[in-house]
Amino acid sequence: MGSPPGPWPERPTRCKSVAIARGVPSWRSVPTYEISNSLTWQRGTHSLNLGGSYLLSRGWANSQQMVPAISLRFSTQYDPAAGMFSSANFPGASTGQLADARELYSLLTGRIGSISAPIALDPDTNQYSLLGPISRAGGISVVSGFAQDTWRMTPTLTLTGGLRWDLQLPFTPSNDIMSRVTLEDMCGMSGLGDGGTYSKCNFLSPGATGGVVPEFKQLTSDTQGYKTDWNNFAPTIGIAWRPNVQEGWLRTLLGDPEQATFRGGYSVAYERQGLSTFIGAFDGNPGSAITLTRDATSAFPLVPDGEAWPVLLSQSHRLALPPFDPNPSFPIAIQPNRGSDLEGFAPDVKIGSAHTWNVSWQRSITRDMALELRYVGTYGRDQWSTLNYNAIRGENLLPNGFMDEFRNAMANLAANNASGVTARRGSFAYFGSGTGTVPLPIYLAYFSGSTDAGNPAAYTGGTSTWASSTFAARMSPANPSPVTSADDLDGNTTRRANAIRAGLPANFFVPNPLVDDVNVTDSGAYSDYNALQIELRRRLSRGLSANINYQYAIEGGSAFDGFSFGRRMATTTGGAPLHAIKSQWDWTLPVGRGQRFGSDMHPVLDAIFGGWSMNAVSRTQQRLVNFGNVQLVGMTKDDLQGLYKIDDRTNPTTGLQAVAK
């Protein structure tokens, strides 16, 4: 019941610190109570079924950290041993190797980079306690009613129709320790949009103003987490028709009238999310627990005035946690330098539903065999998924002009590498007129805070900026990465401050620049499934029964292409098999007493040869495989498939055959 995964990956970070902590695993208890009643009334050719139900589902998420967490880390800014790790002392060592050496040194000597521990809000006393248990509780209720009539219109035609109403009340907490954020908080300084699914905030509007500073508000007990979706009506329609043709060409086409049947139907069903979806979303916000931290930059610093670096693990008297007020105070301010994530629901979130339809035709092949053809389709709508409003995508780079600047940076790098000048090689900086390079005002603003983009002398920094192998790698012509390059700029606190000093807006790349991730659960996702099925059945006759089924299925799901384009349907890989053949058969050998052969054989021979049976199950399937971020250049999909074959070796871990080139 942890936080639900979002469709956009977290920003990768490189951390070589070692955290020391001890805790107990969380446990969950999810009791569900359901009351349901139904009434069946039959009259003539009608069978009417009426009923209703009430479902009460409650859950708890309990956890507790037992001791503070300590991170062993080397401070290059404050540690007096920083000068020891230089290329002079470690000839030939790269920047990464020197960083590894510093971190290893911090581990061996016990140099502390930070100490932290949570304070938990006790729902009984409504006060914070250090390292106390965290208990988040809440639940949902579902009220349902239905009516269905099965009408045997004729001896060969049956119609079914019904309607169900599922009212799912929004998640409601059982105590007052969690917090929530509004849509205004999630949009931040950029402000609200026009309210559409993909325009709830002023996305893709660098410099937009009129919004608010985000904050966490108290999610009190008996307060609904989002609006109620009232119109959850689910119809059901079905038809079963047995033509009962006794002669003529239709008799030849349909076969035995007792086994010739047409069926069709359509139904709607509403899904119910697990409690982990709700508790997992709300417990991502502070309130029930707040982390106290002491590090180099915290308000209560790791090394206060009058003391010296470093702080060692052996110096227990220097490892006190910051003081705190035990009384909760809402709203809770966000942490500086994007230290907070926002978790919440779109206020207009709807309940997801599955719309299913099917058509089938069954006819006899022989006296003991029947063939059935089926088409099954399902469309899922209003399905829940989580979008990170603050994720940088390609569309973010168009309105602010960064995409054009990234192309210019690529051209600068190519020109500098082709210049033959050693000082320019590996750099994407502007070197002045006549050099084949152009100014890069956005990069310059983030690197140094300068606005003097037309001055080549302003492009300083060397291998830490313009000639950095990290930045230059984003500009590879074979695999350019403008989004990653933008994330390099926006993901660094110092560079963001430089850009603001140069006059760029704080929401130059993301709409809510005061926080890190803004994970919003909405109901804009959808999916579909279409399958053609052919089934051959043989009933038990003469000791043999069999079932052979072939299915051709295509499964798809929505993929988010950004707020400019919304979602699109994409074929799902790794889901339902594209082609699948399944078979199952049982055969009792007709040998032995009472069988076709050897019915009067000697008891000894009957014990040896009689009573044997054979059965088998098989499955053959073909799946779509996703090779990931692959572009085919100068070849087709068939060419790619021709490069690979199934090897004779097996993987000892999975037991599957290996793929060889």
C-alpha cells in the first residue's frame, strides 16, 4: 500500500552516501464489511432480479522508524581534508575517481553529512512525538442498487436487460493526521488553467503569474478527498438465440439445431481502487510525519557557529536532533530548494469503468464436436493514472525557446570540434563572430547568471560547464537529449538561482518551481482489448474429450504525450499474447474389462494393460516485445527479427531459452 507509481520516472540522482538507520516494517489491516440483499420474482416468461448492497472498506497503514538515520558523506566545501583529494596527490585520477575516494574516506573515518529522524503526529493526543508510530487510517464506501429482467421471449430466444448504479463515495480519512493540497497548490505560481483535463494549470507558460505559494492543508477526518462522481450507471444487455432450423441450406450451415446458438451482449462495470491508492497518495504529503534534519545548510546546522568540521560518528554528543514544537500547525509550508513533493487528486476525478461487448456463434461439427467463434472487446475509460505536472518533457522546451538553443549548442559543439583548435575541442561555448558558433543566452544565464551572451569572454567555466563531458554528451548527434540537458539546468539549485538573477522566470521549465514533483491522480487514461477466439470442443465420447482454443488478441493502453497532445492509444507489449493456441485432451484407452478391447482378459493382464488413460495440456503463444529506446535506421522490422534466433542454451536463473544473435 505504498505510493502509487507514476508514469513518469523520478529524476535520477547520484548519491554515494551511506545511511545508517533501523526501523520496523509497516503493517496493514484492511477489514471490509458488506451488506447485500436481492429479490427474485418470476412471472410467466420473465425472471426479475432486484437487489442492493452497501460496502464499507477501511484500512490502516502503520509504520515506525526506531532510531535516527545518519548519512556518512564528505563535504568538499567545509571539510579541512578536502585539499587532500587532488590530482597532484592522485596522479591520473579522474573527477569521478576522486569523488569515489572522498566518499570512501568519509565511510572509513565516520564523517557525518546529515542526521535525520521523523516526528509523528499521534492521532490520540494530536501532538508530535520523536520517532513515534505513524498511523494513517481511512476508507471508502460503496452503495449499489440493481434491477435485471431475463425474458424468455420464445422457446429459442432469450433477452436480458438490466441496470446497476454504483455510487462510490470518495476516500475519507479516519483521523486528522494527514494533509492535502488543492489544485491551486499543485499549479503553484503559474496559476489555474481553464479546467480541462490537460489544462488544469497554466502549463507551457514560462513567466505566467497569478498563482499561489504551495502549502499543505490539514485533511481532517470525515473530509472527502475529492468530489463525488454520481452518474455511475452500468447497463447490461444480452441476447441468446437458437435458430432451430430443421432443414434446407441453413440447416447445413448451422448444423444440429440443438447446438446452433447465437449470443451477444454488452455490459458496463465500474472499478474500485484499492485503499493503497488513497492512503499512498495522501501519506506522501507531510503532516502525519515530518522529518527533522541537520546538515550543512539546514536551519539548525550540523556544525553550528563556534564548532569545527568534521562531525564524526564517534562524537555522539554532537549528534542531537533539532528542537521541534510538539503542537501541529496547519498549513505546513513547503521545504526550500524543492525539498517537497505534492501528492493529490484532480478535483474532478471520475470512477473508471470497463465497457465490454461480445458476439459468438456456435454450431456442431459432428455428433460429438462443436465449433464456436467469438469476438470479445473491452474498452476501459476514465481510468486512473498519475501525472507529474513538474516533469520536463519535450513540449516544455518549445515555448521558452530552449529547443532552438539546444540545436545551436549542438552546432557550436560540432563547429568547435571541427575547428582544429585544442582550446575549443569538446566545448559548445560561443567563441565570437567568424568561428561558426552562436551565442547561448539561456545556457549562459543558468551557468553564470550573466546576460552578456554576445561577449565570448563571458563563456567561462571550462570543464565544469561548457566543456563538461556530461553536458556535451547530451548533444551527441546519434542520440541528442534536450530534455536531459534542460533537467541538468533546472535540477540544480545554484543554476536556478543564476537564471533568476539573469532575469529568467522561475517557472521557465516547470509550472511549479518551488517544489520537486507534483504527482496528480486523474481519470484521463483509457485502454482497449479486442480478441477473436475460435474454440473446438469434443465432449466425452468413446473415452476421448478435447478442447482446442485459438485466440488473436490486440491490447492497448493510453500513453501520455504531454499537455499539448494529451493521451494516445498505444499497443501494449508484454500483456495479452498476440497469438495463442491452447489445447487440453483426455483419452481413456479402450483396453481392459468393460472396454472395447480385452473386455474378458485375465485379471492379471487387466491389471497390467487395462485402465490406462492419457491427458495433455499445451500452450503456444506469440507476444510483442518492446526493445525500449530503439530507432531502426536503414532496416525494417523484419530485418531486425531476422537478426535474432532462439539459442539452444537455457538461462539457469529463469530456465528459459536464451536469445542469440
